[in-house]
Amino acid sequence: MSRGGKALQRSGKPAAIHVGTYELGYENVDLWLMPKERGGEFTLVPDGQPRAQIKVGGDYQRWQQVVNCLMHEAIEFAFCRRHVRFEQTEGLIGGHDRYRFFMDHNDFSEAIACASEFVTHAIYPMNKAWKKHRAQRAA
């Protein structure tokens, strides 16, 4: 695990804050807070980056909404790495509703174990980064 704090800038404002690098299953994953965005995403093989990434939006009034997004992305990432996430493509317009998950109870348990380890280590630094950005925005 590494501590984050590095920020990517766009026009002098933080576009992304590197929260840290944490284990998710058998790999290290970079976690980014996107202070001015909502929702989240993950990238398994980002261009020019050494590790997979999870990005979580921080433009929420309540911490619970950030945690919801963090958990969603970590669990879906784990499902993807366990090869239980599939995408329907024929005749469907792009969108999140095209993803399907097919697994047995063992796959589910393993994915949840991997995601919960990631979230457990990442939640405090994520909260700290989110609160810091909210305080800066209010000032």
C-alpha cells in the first residue's frame, strides 16, 4: 500500500487526487478521487500507467454516496478479474445496463473478499481526501 496525495491539475484546479495504491485480489490498484465528478469507473490496463485504476467521483454532499461508488467499483472490478462479468453487445446501445454477471456462490464470496480488503484499506484515506477537498471548496 502506498499513500497518495498526488494531484493531477487541470487549469490550476485538482482534476484527480491520487488517494493511494491498495491490494485488490492479487494486484495493486491505484485509487483516484475525482473531486468534480460523480459516479466511478475502473480501467484494467490504463494507457501508460503501471497499474489498474479505480476512479471515484467526489462531487457529493454525503460521504455515504462516495462510499457507495467506491464499493460498487471495487466489487465490479473484482467480478471482472474473476471473469464473471460479461457485456451484451448485439443490438444494444452503450450504457451500464449491458453488463451481466454470472457466478456461483464461491465466485461471489471470493470477489467480495477481494473488494472488502481493498475498501477496508482505502476508506480512511479516501475520506480524508474527500473532506480536504470539500473544505478547500468551501473556503
